[in-house]
Amino acid sequence: MKSDEEWKAQLSTEEYRVLRKKGTERPGTGEYNKFYPTEGYFACRACGNPLYSAQSKFDSGCGWPAFDKCYKDSVDVHTDSDGYRCEIVCHGCEGHLGHVFSGENFTSTNERHCVNSVSVKFVKGLHNADEEVLSSKN
């Protein structure tokens, strides 16, 4: 695992604040909030780990990019410090992505990954991997 100094050298100030210090970007401001590609995938901005297919992205109206499933074993879930929400982090580097919510019925998976745009980067091209719904792992 990289040191704080190494992460600070690699990431912008905002990327470091969100990914390493569990910050949140303001709703509606992220570059991927209203971006809906038909192909490609979203990877962790810190380590490049593929996280979400373009097909898993949907418009939830929450102000942040929303996904209804992730690539298998790409995202880990921790109980947030508030004891209520479920934080999602990159499995590759433990970078903070956002939070996952279930029971909202936005899509057939009944799961919404609310992700900070600054935590991910869009990659054109194909990533062949199985996808999973995190709530099915419990």
C-alpha cells in the first residue's frame, strides 16, 4: 500500500481528499454525473482497477454517478463511521468511491452505487468480467 506522501504526489488535491480522506464532491458537479456512454467501463482513478461497466450506469437523479452493479470482486463494502450507511471502496487500493444503497427500486438489481466522479475515470474499450450485485453477497 502506498504512503500518504505517495498518494499526494500521484493524485490532485481533490482526488486525494475524496479517495484517501473519504470526502464527497458537491452533488451535480462531477464530470460523470450526466455522462452515459454505451460502451467502455469506469476504473478507479487512483489505481486503475476496473469497477463498473458503462451498461451498469443509470440516472438516479441523486447528483452523483449511479451504478447498479460492479465487476466481481472489484468493490468492497464497509459500514460507514455513522454506523448507518455502507461505504464502498476500491478492492485494489481501498480508495473511497462513495456509498451503496439498496431497496430503492431504481433498477432490477435494487442497488445503487452512489459514486464520486473524482474517484473514477472512464476508459474506452472492453473489459470482460462478470458483474455482481453486492447485496447478494450478504
